[in-house]
Amino acid sequence: MKKLQLYASLIGLAAIQLTAITISPLSYGINVHTAKNEVLAKVKAAGIAWMRIDVSWPLIESAKGNYNFSETDRVAAYAEANSLSVYATIAYTPGWANGNAGINYPAANINEWKNFVGIVISRYKAKIKYWGIWNEPNLRNFFALGKDTFVQQVLLPAVQTIRAVDPAAFIVGPELSHKTESGMEWYFWLKYILDNAGGYFDIISHHIYEDLGVYVMYELLEQGDNLIPAVKQIIEESGQGGKPFWITETGWNTSKFSEPMQSLRYQDMLLTRARKDYPQKIFFYEIIDDPNSTMPFGILRSNGEAKPAYNTYRDYIAGLIPDPGNSDDAQTNKKCYAEQAIASTADKAQSLKKLRAARDDLKGFSGSAQNAVQIYYELNEEFSKIALADSRIANLGREILEQTSKIVSANQGIDLNKPLPEPLFRKAAALVAILRNEYAETPIGPLAVLLEKNLDVIGQMPLCELLEFYLKDDISTLKKLP
């Protein structure tokens, strides 16, 4: 029955690799820039899992060839020592690289930009796996030229360099500001970037601030209005709708809103995200007030004292603020990362309910089948740890799930009289190859070795024959029953 267990595990592995879940699967993030360690300690104390940090080219290489990574090194080291996950944004241009045009202009020589990106990724690839390119390029104070120049001279050179230096890295973007003024129209920028470079992104991100509150914010994200499309609509129309979606900046500043109102908005945002399971992650802006800014978005005052929003965020994460959640949550087996990851997509969530029911039925079929399901759950969590840090694994799994969903929708089920469809089999084989070659020392490694040896058989045999072969003792017993 070990072969049954292995085959069931293959199906399980294919099903759980969905999206690019972060090193921490939690959804709680905050923008910290390169805050001091005593401020980062407040992030840790609140239970916030994720920090968005700055990797500023002008600050790190203020003169050509003269690098100072001390601040970035410090933040990365603190994160590693304290089990905090990092999402890093590489941005801006030093004066020596663009004739002192300003940090919001690209490098005169694209190779200088690529060189910096390559050095950064090489330096941190063992500690940081999630990277953003630039910040709000649709705003002229961050990027002075148009969207075509941004794509050709900034985005594509950077993402291609990241892929070359660390193929397992996750690329997040395009980090647009939700502005609608002439020249800044987020919807034109988003469509153009996704149409021309969307395939490079593992995670789609957006920045949105909404004074009218969380309800209106979600309307803009999911429904749009009479004149402007929804963010979700443009992402889906560009063919990127199957990817995770993060809000990497949102918040309310306490010069415009009272501190208690900021706290209520945080609570509303957290509860709404939980009910919708969308977006997958939120990075609030920001951890601490900048004493030089007139817009105090921090949840800590500039002296480090907590505002009410800090306490709200901390208490929510600790489970002290009741979360209404989703009516279907109680039916979801939380050990199945597939179900958690795509619960916000209604059609796929429905498919996973069927998958859950099939698992439950299989558990009652026989002792060996029950063991196979148990192995699925044991491997589920272990395998997810690999997908957290390797975009190739996460993306292959997501593509396998999407293809499987399409097959199920088109045929009202998978045809058991045929082998696995060729495109699905190729992706499964690619997945097994990465696991076999690069993760042999993990608990998944021995399984990957065995699967690779049997891939030819798996690829050629009709599914019904596979099931009958691996379950033949159980089926023989079943046929004898009255």
C-alpha cells in the first residue's frame, strides 16, 4: 500500500501548491522603512508577521562603487533573528547615475541599475525572498517619466536580473498609488504594466488610501464605480487574476483623523479582510510617525508611544477582538493550505469543498486509504514550508490547481479512463524535478525521488487503472460485500 500512499501524496502535493504564500502564512504586515531596532521590537511584540522595508539605491551607493549596506544589513539581521518576514522594495536613482536629474528619474545607463539590483539580490537572497521594484511609479515625485519608460528602463531590467540571480525569488508589484488625476491614472498604468510585464509578477500589489472608510475602499477594489473600473477587474482582464493580491500600503493619518478613529479603521479593515479572505496580505502604513512629516500615519507616535491603533492591531492578532470570519470557515480543514489560500475565489473554493468531501470519503474507505489521507496532511504543512520560499514551487502548484479546476469544470469531473492530461502531467513532472534536485534533504525529498522513478507509469496509465492497481485489495474486498 506504499504505492497508494505515494500516489495519493502526489495528488495532495499538486493540490496544495497554490499561491505565493509568504515565509509566514499570516496576513499581517506593516511598513517600517529601515526603522531602528527598538521600533522593530514593537513590531515583534505586536505579533505583526511582515515588514515592508526600503532598499534605496541613492542611500546605499551614494557614490559609484561606494556601498553602505549597514542599515539594510541591520534590519535584515533583526528580522532573521526574530522570525519576522521581510518584503523589500528596491527603488530610486542616485545622482551620479542620472546626471543629478533627481531620484525619480531612471539611470542613464540601464546596466548601472541592473548591476545594483544584482548585487542586492545576491547579498540578501538567503534572507529575503520577496521583492518589489520601485514605489508608486505613477506619481511624478517617485517616477518622473511615463509608464512605457518605467517598464522598459526600470521594471523589466530589474525583474529579469532578479530571476537570473535568484530564480526562487517572489516578485511583487507594481505598487501603484490609487490616484486618478491626469497622468497618474492608476488604471491606465496597471493595465499597461500587467499587459506588458504581468507574467513576471508572482504577486499583484496595490496602494490604496480611502478617507471614506473600509467599505468604500472595498467597493473600489472589487466593484469600481460608474467611471472607473475595479482593481480586481483590471487584474483579471490582464490574465493575472489567479495570482495573490496584496495591499502593501493603506492607512489613516492622525492629523486628519483622531487616534481613536484610526484605531476603529484598523479594526474594520482587519475584520473585513478576514470575512472576505481578501487581499491575502495587508501592509499598513506605517509603524511610527516621521517627526519631519505633517502626515502622521504611524501607529506609534514619534517618541515610540503606542497609539490606540497599535493596541488594536496587537489585540486582533492575539485573538482578543472577536472575528466574525466567514460562514464557511468552520467547514474548512485548516491543515489544508490549498483551501485557505484560495477561499476568496468562489469557483475554486467550491472545487476544494468537493476535494475535502472526497478526502473524507476516502478516509472511511479502508485503513490504507485513511493512512494515505493522513500522509497528505503530514506532507501538506512540510511541503508548504518549501513553497513559502520558492516562487517556482508556488507558481507550478497554482498552475496545476488552475488546470485541474478547468478540467473539473469542463467535464464535471476528471475522466478516469484517461491518463493525466499532458499539460498537467508536464507541470507535475517539473514540480517533482525541482523537489528532487533542490530539496532532497527535506522530508519531501525521498518522496520526490520515488515519484520521479515512477513518473513514466503515472503519465501513461489511465487514472482508473492507477486507482485500481493501488487499491486493488480494497476494491476486491468491496466487491464481495452484499
